[in-house]
Amino acid sequence: IAHKSSEVKKIIKDQDKFNESLSYLLSVVPPKIVINKFEQAVDKIRLGGVSADYRTVKSLYDKLKKDNKFKKITINEISRRFNEFEFSISIEI
């Protein structure tokens, strides 16, 4: 029973950490960015989105790096498509 109890506590702690990370992340996404893809794993979040200006994506990346709340932040891709830029960012929690 003690073993199961510690497993449950770890799961709850991990969920709380993830929820806190996600809340923070969503609070810093600029209004000029539209998130259209979201993937999660135990310790990783991957966001995909679009913006009319690549500098907005860069400012999000810079903010995430500066705030230092995540282990690693990577812009996986950024490409121009018609009048907007598509991008994806991976974040290790």
C-alpha cells in the first residue's frame, strides 16, 4: 500500500508540474501567434502555430529562454507559407 501511495503522489506531482508549465506557457504566447497544434509527452511539449511576423515567434522563443522555466527550448522549424510563418517549438519540462 505504501508503494502505491508513493506512486500516486508522484503522478499527482508530475501532473501539477505539467499543469503549471502549460499555464505559464499559454500566458506568454503573444496574441499575434495562433497555436494550431499541441502535443504532449511526460516531459515534453510541442507547439505548432502561425504568425504573420517571424519576429513574433522569435520574441516568444526569447521570452521562454530568458524566463528559464524549462530545461530546453528548440525552434524545430519556421517557414513562410503565403502571408504567414508556420513554426513548431519543442519544450522540455
